[in-house]
Amino acid sequence: MLGNRECKGCREDFKITAAQIDKMLQAPMFQSAEACVPDSVYHERLSLCSECPKLVSGHTCSLCGCIVRITAKLRDKSCPYPGATGWQRYKA
């Protein structure tokens, strides 16, 4: 709970499924080498996120609210955990 408000992501009608995430990742923007990191970097990022105490429900970052399987795919994104040894923006 956030004060008197419940987080939308915590409500059943807003929960996202793995199938919905899979479908999002099929979008053309996630097939672009210009926008996305290589698969090896993507899997490394997901591995780091899977060990993070801020990961909620196996897919949501409680710091920024992102769906980590989506954000970890993008070159211009970085881990929002202050002071952590998370992943950085990808520079090839």
C-alpha cells in the first residue's frame, strides 16, 4: 500500500502475465539491433535482476515500476538501484 492507495500493479486487474510480456517482446521495436542489446547482454541483465531484492512478482522493479524483461532489452536503459552494481546503458 502507498498511503491510502494500493499500487495498480498489485491489483489483480492490472497484473501482467508472462504471455503478455512475451507478446510485447515480439513487437518490431524489440527486434531492432539499434534499439536492443545483444541476447548475451539481455540474459546477463535478467540474471542480475533476478537476484535483486527490489524485484516484485518476478517481473516488476519496485524502484522504477518497469517490467524488467522489457527494460533489460533496451540499450538506453540502466538499473535504477542507487549504489547497486546493476547494469548500465549499453555502449557497443
